[in-house]
Amino acid sequence: MKPTMERQALFHSHWTINCFIY
């Protein structure tokens, strides 16, 4: 399994995209 850092980065990217959309 990859470190949680990568997972967090993906989550942050998704959140940023949502922020831009809304």
C-alpha cells in the first residue's frame, strides 16, 4: 500500500476541484 501522503494529496486535489466548481 502506498503512504497516506499520496492519498491525502489525491483527496486535497478533489477538494480543490470541488471548491472551483462550486
